[in-house]
Amino acid sequence: MALVNAKEMLNKAKAGHYAVGQFNINNLEWTKAILLTAQEMNSPVILGVSEGAGKYMCGYNTVVGMVKGMIETLNITVPVALHLDHGSYEGAKACIEAGFSSIMFDGSHYPIDENIAKTKELVAICEEKGLSIEAEVGSIGGEEDGVVGAGECADPDECKMIADLGVTMLAAGIGNIHGKYPANWAGLSFETLAAVQEKTGTMPLVLHGGTGIPADMIKKAISLGVSKINVNTECQLAFQEATRKYIEAGKDLEGKGFDPRKLLAPGVEAIKATVKEKIELFGSANKA
């Protein structure tokens, strides 16, 4: 199955009161684990690629080639969108050129007028090419590729201004944070989310920083219009823990346990388990 844009899967999620997971990929193992789990769960899936991960994987053309090759070789039949995560204006254009099926332009750090102008231009390009586009209002807490946000809440009126440009989905800051959540985290602002939902209507809303948010908050966010939830750190932590246990147990010293295919296998299984758990929580199983 060819790559698809995220519009249809997210509109279905919004109408059906569930969410589609965006799972960020960092290498071959990550991509394979996520695709196989989505297929097993019969769930649509979005593969997220940050600009930093794109560079690490030798550029966007390499990423597109790897993902398309895997979809064909693994006989993946569920809908798969390949999405730029927190893209700059230049990064968004580069991913469009490389063959991504979806992009995010993160203009949240610009004044609202500049965010609108740049988003509007990219919306026109994506419409012409049949791609989906995500925009952001109110920066997400933590750090993502050098962009640092304090987790402030978005202005619902500004959200409406961006939504009205014709974006496919909107990420609105509601106190969420990238990476691990601190012990003194105040939680999600459902008041802000409800106000944004009221202003943007049927538009699918996006929750960044899905790692570490309690399940009851995730479910409530979905009930208030969140249709896409991003997960990255949780898969990284699961991979790290499983790989560390393998090495601490000395298994890399047994036979050919040093072979990277064996060394990384426990980490891959840990990613699969994490993705499966999230798909069940988000409610997207059997929604392909």
C-alpha cells in the first residue's frame, strides 16, 4: 500500500472519538517495529520524523525510500502516513520535495501574523500535492530539536485563525510537555482544550508529548477532540531499558550475541509492546 496523507484517518478518528498514534522513528528497527505492530493491530499509523532524526537517517530521501520499501516488503496494508514532526519552514519544503505524505509546520515561536503567513503558503502547496498539514499554536513544553517551550496554553482565538487557513490538523499547547514529565507538572488544561475545540469544530486536534500523560487524561483529551497523539520518548525509554538488560545479563557475550540483530532484538520487542499498548489506549485498533 502506498503512503497516504493523514486527512482521512484523522477525520474518521475525530468522528469516531478515538485517536491515531504518531510514533516517531529513529532508525530501521523503530520503523519496522511500528509498522508490524500497526498491521497486527489493524490500526492506521503515522510515522513521525523530526528534523534531527531525518539528518541522523541520512536525509529525507533515505527515510522515504526505507519506509516505502518496508511497506512493500512487509506487505503492510493498513494506512501509513509519513509525517514531518515540528518542521521548520525550510524543513517542510524539503520533506514535500522528498515525498513525505504529511508535514507539520511549527510556527508557534513566530508572532501570530508570521505564523499565519507561512502556514498559509504551505497549506496551498500541500493542497496542490494532496498532502496533509499540521500547524501549531502555543508552544509545547520541553525541547524538540532545539525549540524550547515552557508548555504554555494556546489562545483559542489564535487557534481559530490558524484552523481557518485550511490546515488538516492543529496542535494546540494545553500544558503538555515533550520528554519526561516533572513531578510538579500541573496536568493538561482541559479548559483550554474545550475552548479550542469549540472554536475549531470538526478539525482534528493533536496532543504532543504523549509520553507520561496518565491514561485517564488521554481518554478525556480524546473526548474533547484530540484525534492524533504523538509518542516518542516512551519508545526510546522502552528500547533503552530492554537493551540495557540484555547487556547487563551478559547475553552479548554468549555465542553471537554481539550480532546487532540479536543485540537490538529485545529493544525492538519493547517498542512493539509500547506501540501496542498505546494503540489500545487510543482506541485505534481495528480502525484501519
